[in-house]
Amino acid sequence: MSHTTVLSVDDLTVTVGTRRGPVRAVAGVSWQVRPGETFALVGESGSGKSMTLLAATGLAPRAATVTGRVRLLDTELTALPDDRRRKVRGRHVGFVFQDPMTSLNPVLPVGRQVTEAAEEHLGLTRRAARDRAVELLELVGIPSAARRVDAYPHQFSGGMRQRVAIAMALACEPDLLIADEPTTALDVTTQAQIIELVADLQARLGTAVVWVTHDLGVVAGIADTVAVMYGGRIVEQGPVDAVFDAPTHPYTRALLAARPDPSRRGEDLVAIPGSPPSPLDLPPGCAFWPRCPVRADPRCEHELPPLTTVGDGHTVRTFYRGEAG
Amino acid sequence: MSADTPDVVAELDDLKVHFPTPAGTVRAVDGVSLAVRRGETLGLVGESGSGKSTAGLALLRLVDPTAGRVRVAGADVTLWSRRRLRATRRHVAMVFQDPQASLDPRRTVGDSIAEPLIVHRLAASTAARRARVAELLDLVGLRADTAGRYPHELSGGQRQRVGVARALAGEPDLIVLDEPIASLDLSVQAQIMNLLRHLQRDLGLTYLFIAHDLAAVEHMSDRIAVMYLGRIVETGPPERIYRHPAHPYTAALLSAVPVADPRVERERRRIVLTGDIPSPVDPPSGCRFRTRCPQARPACAETDPALAEVGPGHDAACLFPLDGERDGGVGEGATTRADAAGTA
Ligand SMILES: Nc1ncnc2c1ncn2[C@@H]1O[C@H](COP(=O)(O)OP(=O)(O)OP(=O)(O)O)[C@@H](O)[C@H]1O
Ligand SMILES: Nc1ncnc2c1ncn2[C@@H]1O[C@H](COP(=O)(O)OP(=O)(O)O)[C@@H](O)[C@H]1O
Ligand SMILES: [Mg+2]
Ligand SMILES: [Mg+2]
């Protein structure tokens, strides 16, 4: 593959009209995924992770206004009319969601569903599609795939359903796999299976992956690059080692510090006071300011901190300059 | 409280809870013995469907036992009627995962917290009740004026604090915490864990802490019990369970937990269990874990192993317990990768 980026998102902003006025769900986020790379988007609920991905791929709800530019491979997605965008997306992007039933039809055999999109986009015959379905189900580790190709979703466990959803997302051999909290509803044991599966498929097929999660452990295990979202913005972004070794935004630091540490059992956890902000009333400055244990600068409260580079590919949006270490 | 077991608050004795369903009898809890000791936090972990919640509900007699006994504060309550249970002071209270679902949306927070006070006649007058509600709100770190608000006006963390206040209202000996932090935002989970520990210290509470998050369970618990398919397969202190797990299931479960350290993650080897937890309608013969166990041998299909001591205060139900060592806490084990023998 000759592209330097598979997906490139530039200054994406999403405003959603609600009964209580316009809500800015995502504000000026920029990021890229390179071929074969895993990009993790981490943040708490409502921080704008899903909306970022939906808007980037042209799937934002009707009530949303999206600005900014998104390029998928050679195509400027944001410049395309809806039907063309749908085609390009269908051909190059696969989606996996938290609840596999979002993508699965309960009354259709899984085999038919897995290749439904491929029939359309790759022009497969019914017969070829069935063979391909068995192949894909085998690829994602469904035991006795040839027999289970005619089974219905309810005949599979949650973890197996998620495998089927992944098979479906891979049917068109996408350049990009977007997985929105694909393991959040699963047991850790099943989560480990899905993580291994995706890593293995990625190594074999060279697919780029965007993985949304709120679990810092999952990020550490899968990501090459990570972006931390808070209040609709990316507050810190960089290579996974840099962000975990030298977290710079007070929010990233606080999140990492709040995790239980077995060597400090019996001590209080370093909790973050308060709760994540509602996008209906975001503060004018740094969205983390009301809960921030640092409040490094008088400007934090009223002024949006600029994006600053603190290392190779490592950027943060904070006035805080940190202490050494 | 019986004289021979002075420190046990509540106890399940070879308990079975079976549910008849169209697909057959679900053996949700299938021979569990568990004693919760006064003042401790007993952590209960295991995969989804292993029977944790059902065991917790049995302690409150919110499900009917099929066999075995339930003892609370020394009394055998196995066969008590709903009426008798209601009329007696609640020795056991429960906090649920989803505070939204466990609070009545049409009642104010104050009314929800006051309900146990009314049912158990724990406040002599309206004024006394109001004062007690304010006191309970203060205990869980909420302002007194929260009493007049409705659940939907609160954040998830605040709602969970209300759930805890309501559980405290009946002055229970034991609180069953069923996934109390699972629905909360990451940044709020630590607040609730701290709150629970402070309340325990200040009020001398006893907890059964049910959770998926093994790091949280390690942090909170004095003792851990690991469930698999309706059985307890291992119990012991956290240092033993997390560093020297004796049951291959515990080892696999721990090795699956991701740690927030990219270097550790790159180095580690997971014991990836193949297949899913078998159906509780038709559990495997012999050891229930054998169909997914990387160490299973022919004998495992023949013998159903009982819990047996493998170390001080440490029991495991395995014919061939592990004696290896994992270094570090959750997820830090450098266990070898092995594929399980087969799937159910
Ligand atoms: N009322 C019921 N009727 C039929 N089956 C039930 C009932 N309650 C629980 N079960 C079944 O019993 C088994 C144990 O369920 P339980 O809710 O105790 O598991 P759990 O360990 O709490 O799981 P989770 O981690 O998902 O909460 C499951 O197979 C479940 O489907
Ligand atoms: N369909 C929608 N209509 C209106 N607002 C929405 C919609 N989907 C999400 N939002 C709002 O956008 C913000 C970001 O949500 P989301 O991207 O779903 O967060 P995350 O995925 O990080 O949990 C939230 O405030 C949410 O309420
Ligand atoms: Mg989301
Ligand atoms: Mg449960």
C-alpha cells in the first residue's frame, strides 16, 4: 500500500441540535491512522469518541452539523455527496460496535449477513459468497464454521457474535477497521480472545485499526498511537509509550494515577473529584479545569489552551508544563 | 449468632439454586459454601454467568434455594417465608450495578433512602426520619438538599452514592455490592471505592464485593473467591490468589486482565482460553473447567474435585493444582501461552 495515511481527520467539529440548544459534541479534533497501525481513542462516556468516528465516516446523525476535512486513502470524504461517500466507505471501512447485534440481523443466518456487503461491493455470486462466508467465519475462529454458517445470531454466545461481527466487517477486505468499544460488554477472557484475533488479522491483512475504549489496559495492549478525549476535545495524543511514560495533561495523569496499584493496597486511591462535564455546559477554558488538581495557570479557567508539542508526535492541550519525571 | 462460628455474618452451605427454563434446568449455583466473616471484604469474581449475582441474591433470600442452607446472623433462613423475611430487620442489604435501575425514578432520593427506615420502623417520627436521611446523605458525601432531587437529576456516581445510602439505612451487618462500580466512569470509580472503604472502616461494615474488574477486587478485598459455572473453584487471600493462583482457571482469568503499561503488555504471554463457558444447563462431567483447561488430563473427566487446602487459608478445587509463581499483581504474570484442549 502506497498511502502514508489511511484515514486523516483534520479539525473535525460536530455540533448537535438538541431541545436545549446546540451541543458541541466534538471540537476541532485532528488525527491520522497509517496503514497497519492501531490508533486508540480513549475517554469517558460522553467525551465524544463515537461521535468523532461517526462524523469522520459520514455517519453522524441528521441533527448534527459537521465541519472539518476527512480524507480516506485518496478520497476527500467530506467533499463527496452522500451516495458516493457511502460507496467509498462500504468498500474501504469495516465497523464493529460494542453490541454485535447493532450489525447483525436476528432473523438471518449469519453466513448470509457476513457476505451481504461483499456481494454488493465485490460483485460475488451467492455461491461464491457462501464459500467466502465459511472462510471468514474460520478466519475469526468460529469452530465448525461450515456447519454454523446457517445458524442464527441467537445461537451464538456474546463473544462468538462479536467474532461474527468482525468477520462481517472484514468481508470487503477493508483498509480500515473501526471498532467502537468492541470488548466493553465481554468478559476479560473473551476480550483477550478478541484482542488476539484483531492483532493477528492485522498482522496478516495489514488492516489499519481505530479502536475506541475507556480501558487504559486495553490501550496499552493494542495501540501504536493513542488519543485521550475529554469534553469533546483531544487533550493528549502521541505514541503509546510516550503517553504512558510521560503523561503530560493533568487529566491523563489523573486517570493513570487513579488505577489501583497492588503495591499500595490499603491506601486510598487517588480519585478525581466531581464527574465528567456535560457538553451542555462546558467551561470556556480547559474542560478539565473544574476537576483539575493542578490548575497550573490562571488562564486555564477562561482560555482554551493551545496544542503544544512535547515530544516526537506527542501533543497536549494544556498550559501545564509538568515537573520532570 | 451461633457460638461455634462467632465471626461469621452470613453463610451459604452447599447451596444450590436451580432455575427451571424451557431449555432445561439452569444450575446457576450448584454447591457453593461460602462464609462471610465480620468486618471483612470478600471479593467474588468469575466470568459472566458463573453465578455470582445468584449467590449474592441468595444471601438476601431474593432467590429460593433448591438445596443447601442460608444462614444469616446465626439464624437459618433457608425456609423463611417472604413475610417473615420482610418483618425481620434486614441483616443483609444490596447495592446493584445500575443505580439508575435500582432507584424508583418517580420518588425523590430522600424517599428512596427513607423506605428501609419505614419498613423496619427505624425512625420514631417524621422529623427523626428526615434527620436520619440527612445523616446518611452526609455519610456518602452528598449534600442534605439532595434528598429533594430525583434520580435522573444526578450523575451516575451520585446515584451510586444514593444506592449505598439506601443500603446503609437498614443498618445491615452485611452489604452485598453487585458490580457497584461497573457502570461508572473511570474517573468516578476510584471515588466510590474510597467511599466504600471509609464507610467500612468507620461503621464496621462487612462486604461481599462482586466485580468483573480484577484490579478493583484486589484493591478492595481481604479474601477472594473465584467462581466458575456455579461453583467456587478457589478461595484465598489476595496475595495468594493474584501471585500464586492454584487453579488453572484463576491463572487464565488473571492473565487475561490487561495492565495499563505498554511494555508489560508487549512482554506478557496470555493463557488464551479457547471457547466459551459451557452451558450451566449441562455442565461437563468431572471438573467443570476441564473443557477449557490447558492442563486437563483424563482423570479430570472422571473426578469432580472438591475444594482442598493448597496453602494457609488458600483452597482450590483442582486435581493438579499449580504451584508456579506469577510476579506482580493483576495481569503481570509471565505465564506461558497454551491453547486449551478443546471446546465444549
Ligand atoms: N431467574 C433466572 N431464571 C433462569 N436463569 C437464571 C435466572 N437468574 C440467573 N440465571 C442464570 O444463572 C446463571 C448464573 O447467573 P448470575 O446472574 O448469577 O451470573 P453472574 O455471575 O452474576 O453473571 P454476570 O457477571 O453476567 O452478572 C446464568 O446462566 C444465568 O443466565
Ligand atoms: N444522536 C445524538 N444526538 C444528539 N447528541 C448526541 C447523539 N449522539 C451523541 N450525542 C452527544 O454527543 C456527545 C458525545 O457522545 P459520544 O460520541 O457518544 O461519546 P462517547 O462515545 O465518548 O461516549 C455526548 O454529549 C452525547 O450526548
Ligand atoms: Mg461511545
Ligand atoms: Mg451478575
